[in-house]
Amino acid sequence: MEARLALVVMALLASVSAAAANVFNVKDYGSKGNGVVDDTKPLMLAWRAACAAAGAVTLVVPAGTYYIGPVQFHGPCKASTLTFQLQGTLKAATDLKRFGNDWIEFGWVNGLTVTGGVIDGQGSSSWPFNKCPIRKDCKVLPTSVLFVNNQNTVVKDLTSVNPKFFHIALLGTKNIRISGLKINAPSTSPNTDGIHIEHSVGVSITDTHIATGDDCISIGQGNDNVEVARVQCGPGHGMSVGSLGRYAGEGDVTRVHVRDMTFTGTMNGVRIKTWENSPSKSNAAHMVFENLVMNDVQNPVIIDQKYCRYYNCKHKYVSGVTIKDITFKNVKGTATTPVAVMLRCGVPCQGLVLQDVNLKYKGQGTASAKCENAKAKYVGVQLPKPCL
């Protein structure tokens, strides 16, 4: 009996030891977490050790403020799963000379989870140097967090504040689930998109609040199977598919499903925007936007295929992006401009459906709709009245 008990105790101790071996604390690698000392190198050392370990691995960043410059948390990793557990705050350096196009980069990892904590981009000192709203050839400031070429990723319960450029960007990801995020920046902060997506497949964004200076969520080129649900948006520029058609070989954007979103005080609600005179052809297709609430939104529903930003546009050209099979369903609330629905297509939009749209103009008179090359199917309640 005693021998059997000893074996059980030894097995338990071995199990505890193995679990401890798979938990890496950045403090053990020299991080101070006092908000003053540069913790860039210790965090990188801790990541490399965690990435090289086998099994289910956790990298812990305890309570504290970690002042860091650009970091690259790259794989591939030996771990079967790797959890980046942020319990404190990562605070960005302010010297722009230290940065490329991003600040924190998670790349080439399968089975990554990033959870908890605060990402502070300290962007306010950099925003005056952002010329992208007025210049096409501008220097792009660093995105706070970039996920690039990751598979099977979970991002949850994270707070992002005051990025220099985008809060979070996804590039070439496959199967990423994002939930429980709090994203905040002033309404005047330039190009601070909440979540930007490019060339990704299988993206889910749920139960998130985004208040920022640009698009709450922007779905860029070459994406498929994007789900957005229960997101609070405002202030900001709303939810955008695009802009599309600016570059050659962008790829299609397909199977986008947006539901149960609330927009409050935003510039736009849901918008599809494409550039004129696109260098190559592509599609924006098979999208459903449903169960949307607009609270004092300037442009609740908008398709704009004559998007033009940097020069005096004469609208001589037609967008190379074909828009087809788009449904707006159960959209209600208030608009702060008279035109609550704008369907401005280049080549005729195909398969547009508007079902149960009820948008009131918060001013004198009634809301109206404007259409160009957009013969839509109308079902149920229609306020404003359909375009003829």
C-alpha cells in the first residue's frame, strides 16, 4: 500500500513539474515591468524559450507596465499550443525612428492564444505626423498588433488604446477567433482602424466594443468567410468592406456575414467602397448585413464605387470591382443626413436585396435614397422609399 501511495505522489510531482516547465514568466528573463526600463529584449528572450518548448505552453506577462519597442513574436513553434497571457500593460515607445510598419507582431504560429491585458500604442504624439488622410504616397505609421500568417488563433479579452495607426491587423491568417475586445482611441485620431483584415480566411469577430477615429472594422482585399456579430461601433467611420480595387491582383472578397451590430454617432454604418479605374478585376460578393441598429449615423447604408480620396476626381472611369449578391436586412434607426441609403454602383451591382429597412432622418423632412446603376429587390418595410 505504501509503495502504491509513493508512486501516486511521484506521478503527481512529475505532473506539477511538467506543468511548471511549460509556464514561462517574462520576469524570469529580466523584465522589470516598471514602465521606465526598456523590456523589449527580455520579452523576446522569454518568447523564444516558450516557442522552443514542447506541449501546451503559456507565456505569462505579469501585472505591471512593460515599456517596449518593436517586437517580433515569430514561429514556427515547437509547442502544440502557445498562450500569450498578458496580465499587465504593454506600452509602446514613442520614437518613430525605432519602428517599421508595426509594433507587436505575432507571426507563423499555429495554435496561438493571446489573452487579457492592455496594449497602449501611445499614439497621440505620432498622429500629427500621419499624412495618409491627405497624401497617397504617405509614410504609414506602425500598427499596434499585427497577426501575420498564423493559423488557429484566439484573441480574447484584450484592450487596445491609442495606436499610432491601426489597433489590430490580420494578414494572411487562417481560422482566427476574436472576442471580448475593448478598442479605444479619440474620434479625431487618424487611420486608427479597430480591426483591419487582408488576405485572410475564416475570421470571427464577436462581442467587442470599438470606439476609434476611423473604421471600427475594415475588410480589405482578398478575404473569405468573415463573420462579425454583436459588435458595438462608435465613434468612428463605421464598418467597411474596402476600399477595394486600388492595387493589381487584390483578389476577391467573399462570404461576409455581419449581424447584430450597433452603430452610435458614426460617419457610416455599413459601407462597401471601391476605387475608380482599378488596375485589375475582382469581386465583392455573397455578403449579408442584418439586424443592424443605427443611432444618429451620417450614412447608414452606402455602396460607393466612385470612392476617390487624393485627387480631383472627374469620375471618368468605372471601378474594376464587381459587386454582387449583397443583402441588407432588418436595418433600423436614425440618420443625421437626409440620404439614409446610397447605392452608387459603377458597373451595375448584381443581386442587391434590401429587406425591412426602417431609417428615419433626424431632421426636418423624411429620409431619402439615392441609386446609380443599382436595381435592387425590395422586400418588406422600406423607409426611405426605394430608388426608382
